[in-house]
Amino acid sequence: MGGDRAPEEIVAGALAARGPRLEPVLHGREPVVTPFANGLPVVHADDVVAMDEKPGDAARTKRGSSLFAVCRAVAEGESDVAVSAGNTGALLAAGLVEIGRLPGVHRPAIAIPLPGPDGPTVLIDGGANADARPEHLVQFGHMGAVFAEEALGIASPRVALLSIGEEPEKGNKLVRETHELLRATGLRYTGNVEGRDLLASVADVVVCDGFTGNVALKTLEGGIQTVMTGLREAIGAGLRTRVGGLLIRPAARVLRAKLDPDTYGGAYLLGLKGLVVIAHGSSSRAAAANAIRLAARGVEGRVVERVAARLAEGRADPAG
Amino acid sequence: MGGDRAPEEIVAGALAARGPRLEPVLHGREPVVTPFANGLPVVHADDVVAMDEKPGDAARTKRGSSLFAVCRAVAEGESDVAVSAGNTGALLAAGLVEIGRLPGVHRPAIAIPLPGPDGPTVLIDGGANADARPEHLVQFGHMGAVFAEEALGIASPRVALLSIGEEPEKGNKLVRETHELLRATGLRYTGNVEGRDLLASVADVVVCDGFTGNVALKTLEGGIQTVMTGLREAIGAGLRTRVGGLLIRPAARVLRAKLDPDTYGGAYLLGLKGLVVIAHGSSSRAAAANAIRLAARGVEGRVVERVAARLAEGRADPAG
């Protein structure tokens, strides 16, 4: 029921992702969902969390919604992973309320794979924790590294810290303290990176607090959209450029697909006792299918178990 | 002497900006600068601050450099404003050491005009203060508003706060506290904006701490460059798209000029007893000329005096 294009596009994505080792289960208002389900099982949920509903309100009054039901299905072992294109804050709340944190996890965090020329970079935290302490960021580093290894297949991921200069003395107090802690972990920590490195495949995991991460993500989104829109307008302004625009259209499509955050299917909520995936609110069927496939890869790679084990090891190292 | 293309491009920019009411004075190694000066006065400085030199080291050992000399010329009333494309951190240090803070200013801040469809948006702080308190951000709001009024000619500027959601309860602790203080000022405060709004002319002044501001600026720069480079590569990959690329070239140029941060000439260091302008390190002659012209507008608009007066008023309001 979640997302701007539900249920039709989300269900179509589930159908596209269905395979011998992947069985989608749909949660939502049965009469609305079933016409699209094409044989997929539908679990009825009376309620729906609106896209603009406050997470706290949803947690109090909407436990009967499909959004909370998918998380409960994971908590109760009926499903292996929850995927939703709905309200991000409410999904975070549902994950905490229904599934709960892994032992030893200070704060769950949102991991977002960003596209890069030589492969994705995982930004963590993308917005779950607006205020964070250095020890939280160290855990984000561990969780992001496990996610990069198991879900994205990156061996020995390079972990970096988002700052405002490469030198260790650059950054705010949080970053300078985190830098010292990260150096003392067993992670392959490569030091500070800057905002301009996020799409450059300079690191495999980039750690930051959720406020900085969310500002960076939305700034990136806005910047890319400004260029794309500006180019379309500039091209539309003259006959000659309009003809040129038609000729470059295939190239522009390739580029758009490359930069599309939906390539990697969304945001992964890590640090819970089960896996939760937040697909873009505007997800098309292709984006929903990618989100579901990567969610399944996370299950096969046993990301939750590996995060739990890594954090247990982490507690043994000086920065844990 | 500062910037990647000094002295030639910087001096050419000074010559282009020269006018009946604008007299550039060049500071640098005389034998190097004079051949380009074309009649502009040259003040000899033995030393040069390197682009990668640490600000603290520069302040200890390079007071004889042109970078410190331009700030001293402002402090001593020989010049009205200092412009440099050199080392940003060192220029900040030189401004503090040679010119000094205005009375009542907690922290000087960097104001950066960003391009937008309906006019510029001033981001403040762009990186002078990695750690800041709510009362600092309130002062940034006042300084940014004065700059928007006097240097950019924006009457009654809309002042917003950079956060991760429009609702007042969104954001980190710093932002939530600042939000309450800004509401109590006499500023035309319009609430929170997000990263995606920075290039959208949604506000005239956007306030943030220097860490967040610097991450946002560099992320924006990286995102725009990724699209531009990606488009060039995608276009170059086929004959048809290459022809299309030639046809849209004028449109791409218009767009690039629109998005060029050099349109507004660089970064303005506010909160000192004199005005200092930091031009892009890669400044061309056109960018240097724009920086010098906007610096002159800041002098004519009496930005420093107006900031001093505004902060004195500000101390009378509840959030001052």
C-alpha cells in the first residue's frame, strides 16, 4: 500500500522479482491488492499509514496497518525480509517496535548504496539518527562493511568517514573523535572523504551521522535534478538544440539509468533482528523489483546474522 | 599569487573589473606580477602561502605573504576589501589575525551565493566553523540577510534553516534549538528547508553550521560534475549521439554558465571589521572579475557597517 504508485507498480515489481528462490507475500487491503496479485499470496491489513503521517502517531494508532504487519511477519518468522515503499519514518518505527534491535546495537542505521563509476558506495547513516555519538558511527562502519560484503559482494570493503577535508584534523568534533576510534578497529579504514567523493567510487562504505547523510543525499538529488531539468529546458529552447536533444536521447537514458538510485533498490535498515528495506516512495515496478531482489540477496548473505556477529567481535576491539 | 591560475588570470580579472569607481591594487611578488599589471599598482610581498599550507602554520610564519598583506591593507584602511583565490583556511586566519572580528560577533562565517532559477540563495556558513552553537547560527542568519540585501539587492530576504525535513521537529539538536531562536528574531524566517532546495530559489538565505554547509557544497559540486562528465562520456560513445552533442553544445554552455558558482564570484567572509572575498581556487579571469565586482558592491552597500549595526540590534532581540 506504500509509495506513490501502489499497489499496481509495487505488485508488478513483486511479480517480476518472483523466482524459484524468492516468494513475495503481499500485505495490504485485500480488495485493492488482489486484482493485481496474479497468484501471489495476499495478507489482508485493514489500515494504511499515510506518507505524511508522523512515525510516533503511526506507532500508537496504526499497528494494524500493512506497514507494521510486514515487520511483524519478519519478527514472527513468517517472512525473511520486509520491503516497503511507504513512509520512511513510520517504517523505521515499525522495525523498532515489531522486530527490535540486535543485542549490542546502539542505534539502527539506514544504509544507502549510491552509484559510482567503479561500483556502488554505501552511505550509512542516511537519516535514521539525526544526532549520533562517535561510538554509534563506529557501529555504522561495521554494519555498512557487512552490508557491502554480503549484499553487494564487495570483498574487504574500504570504509571512510565523511568530512570536510582529507586531513585527520579536519571536521567537527564528532568526526575527529570518530576518526580516532575507527583507526583502532579491524575495519579497512581509509580515512576522511569529502562530499564530492560520494559518487566517485573512492570508498565502498562512507560513514556519517544521519543528519549529515540526509542533507548530503537530498543535496545530491537536488543537484542532479537541477542539471537534468536545466539541460532539458536549454535543449527545448531552440530548433537546432531540439534536434540535438533527440539524437542524444539514448545517451541521456543510459546516464539516467546509471545515476538512478533505484538501481540498488533503496535503503537498508540495519541493526534490527530482521532485515527491512525501504524502497523509494516513487518506486516504479523496476525499482520495486530491484529492491525486492537486493532484499533477498541480503537474506541469502545472512546480513542480519553477520551484523550481529561482527558487532559482538567489535565489542572486543578497542573502539567497540 | 593565490589560486591555480595566478598571477595571469587573476590580474586579467582585476584589469577587466577596473572602472571609474573600482581601483584594483595587486599584492604579490613584483617581478612576477608586474609584467601582467598593465598599469595597475603592485605592492611587493616576498612570501606566498601555498594552497595546501596549514592555516596555523601560515599565520605563524607567513605574515609577510601577499595573502596576509591584502588583509593588512584592509585593516589599515589602504584598501576597502581584500580578494584572494588563495588558500581558504589561511585567508580565514589572515582575516582574523590582521582585520579582527566585529564587536559582538561570536564567529565569522563564510557566505556563498548559489545560483537558482529565480535568483541566488546565500548559504551561510560554507565552512568557517565546523562546530557551531545555536546562537552562532542566529548570527549567521543576520549576517546572511544583510549580505543578501546589500550585496545582492534582495529586499526583505527570506531566511531558512537547513534541515532534513520541513517540520520544526525534524533535524538534529542544533537545528531544533536554532529553529526556536530564529523564530524569535526580527528576521523574515521561513522555517526549515532541505538539501534539495539549495538550488531552487526557495529561500534567499540558508543557515547551517560550517560542517554541514561544506559537505552540502562539495556534494553539490560532485553531483553536478558527475552528471556533466557522464553526459559527455555517454554522448561521445556513438556517432549519432556525437552529432547530437554538437547541436546541443550552445544549450549546454548556457546551462553550465547558469550553474557556475563563479557567476557570483566566490565566498564572502562576514563578521570581520573589514570585508574579505575568497574567489574559487580555479578562478578564470571572468570569475576573478566577478569576485572583484561583487566585493566592490559589498563595499558600496556598506556590508560590514550594516552587519555591525544589525548585530547590535540583534543583541536587543530575545535570541540575540
